[in-house]
Amino acid sequence: MDVRKINAILSKHEFDPSSVIAILQDIQAEFNYLPREALIYISQKLDLPLSQIYSLATFFRAFSLEPRGKHQITVCMGTACHVRGAPRVLEEAIRFLGIKPGETSKDMMFSLETVNCLGACALGPVVVVDGEYHGGMTSTSIRTVLEKLKEGEVEK
């Protein structure tokens, strides 16, 4: 754990305990997850009970206590996406990445997850790749996106 990075994040938020969620977001952005050591350190520096920090870290689905891959792949499995082919898109992502939802690839490049709804039903099936929404996905288009990620040609 790089204490300097955590101190910089805490300084940015002026060591304010009321900013703990924003602090956790910044730590997750820095490390791709919330390391236990970082949570203990934050608890001490903000003079907050560790149980309170863990309560927040486990309540919000966006936070992860497990290391995640460099690239976050989220497939919407909501009704609108499901009837438009999301299961086939997910199957292709599983096949291409070699991991199941909730897992991270051994090389720490990819994490795959599913959600019940992303709120972009008109675009279904929707896949979010590193925070960027991709609508109208097919098994072919998800493969193309993942191949580009693997090759380092991230589209922005």
C-alpha cells in the first residue's frame, strides 16, 4: 500500500470524516479496489470506527474489497437487455475472457460482472466498459470491443 497516495487523497478532502465516501471512491479509483490496509489507515486518520468504513464499503455495490482488473466489464441483464440478446453477449464475454461474472482474470486485466439494470433500456443490450456505455451490443460487437481492449486500443 502506498501511504503517500492515500495521504494525498486524504489531503485533497482535508481529512474530513464527512467526505469518507468520496475518499473511498478516490482510493478505489487509484487501486481498483479498497485494500484492507487502506481502510484501516483511513479509519485511524479520520478517527472513524473501522466498522463504519467497512459498512460503507460493503453497502455500495460500486466498491470492491477484492482486487479488480484494469478493465471493468459490466453486462446489463435487465429485462429489456435480456430480451434483446444480453445472454448471448454475456456468453461471448465469458468465452473471450475465460472468466465468469464476479471474477477477475489471472493477469488482472479484466473483471466481469452483471447488473440487473443500468437504466439505459432503450440502448439494450448495454455493456459498460471502464465507465463507457456501449449500446446495441451483439456477441460480435462485444468481441470486437474486448479484442481492442486486449490489444490496448481503447476507444474513447
